[in-house]
Amino acid sequence: MEALDHLKRIAKDRMVGFRIDEIMSGTHEFEPGMGPPGTHVFRFDVCWGPDDMRAWIHPGSPDFMVQPMSGTVIAGGLCDEAPIEGTLALEYFDSGKIRYTFNFEANGKLYDFVGEKVNIKPWNLPVSHTTCFGVLTEAESGRLVSRPLTFFQMRTLPNFIKSFRLLIRPRVME
């Protein structure tokens, strides 16, 4: 009973969140006139997780299953390890998708990336949780740059799991 009271105090006085590191890697080909021809590496290394799990798991919250994400992207023919900022949305209950959204700067231009893991169903998790279909556009013009196809490589699963870490911070009272 004492342990339960202690956990309740932590939940009331502190925000509990987590972070986890993920690598998605694959390829992309530029649309005509948007970059060099051929197949190029496309990889993003990100850290994501909610700051406040209470809001994250609450269906009425604007943060429901949406968390900040940051890291780097390699878009062969465009940039090498450019910093990225964005969000990761776990849309299991509405659209059955996981959506990665981020932007980055390369060669003086801002780019937007949206990638989706689709058809999330209990019977196809090994495929649906490992394949991400992306769209890379110029932020200002909206012009399509490429359609990256990236994968969560199962050989990275041990490091993915080991990267999980809890965040416990004082709750800011409003």
C-alpha cells in the first residue's frame, strides 16, 4: 500500500515520459529535375517519446499518442546528417497508421518529410511496423522531391529496446 501511495505522489507531482531511439533506413530516387539520377540512401535516426505519459495515453488530449521527435536525416544527393525536428503520431485507433513528420534544411532550402507505416493490424505487425512509405517535398513550393521507402531493420531491434529510458520531471503547475 505504501508503494502505491508513493507512485500516486509521483504521478501527481511529476511528469513521467520516455524516450526511445529508432533508425529507419532505405532508399529514394529524385523526381526528374529535383536531384541527381539514380537510387540514393535515405535514412533517419530519431529520438522520440512523450514528455507526459498521462496526456499521451488520454484519448481527449491533443497529445494523445503524439510525441516530439528529433534527430538527423541522410538524404543521398541532398544532405548528409541534417538535423530534423518533428513528431511521431501513433494513429492505431483512427487510421491504423504510424506517421513520421519532420522538416530539415539542405542547400539553403527547407524540406518536409511525411512517412507512414500503414495497415497496422495485429496479424501483419512484422511488415506494417517495419515499412515506411515517405513523401519528401520542398517546403516553400510543395514540389515533390522524392518518395523514400525506408525500413526498420530487425537487426537494430536489440539497440531499439535498450535505448528506452524513462524521464521523470517536476510537473509545472498552471
